[in-house]
Amino acid sequence: MVEVDKRKQKVIADLIRRWITSEAIRDYLRKALNLPVEEGLPDEHKSLLNEIDQADKK
């Protein structure tokens, strides 16, 4: 695997932070990368995101 130095890691992290400010892109990335709902989210938010996921699968 390619090793990424700290400077490049910061650039990548900053780019991803900018991308995820858009709800559409955040949703796209979550689905494209098959990311789970974050465990640190309040139960109310997890529940809502799970409902959205289920609706998308129908």
C-alpha cells in the first residue's frame, strides 16, 4: 500500500471535510464507501439515518 506523509494526509482530510459539508455528497460517500452510522451519534439521529437507509433500499 502507498504510504502517505502527514502533509498529504492533512490535505486529504481537509478535502474530505469540504466534500462532506454537502448533504448530497455526504450521503453519496456514505453509500459508496458502505460506511456505517457513527456510534457517537445520538440514538434519535441513528434511528433517523437507519430509516432513510431502509427507505433507499426499497
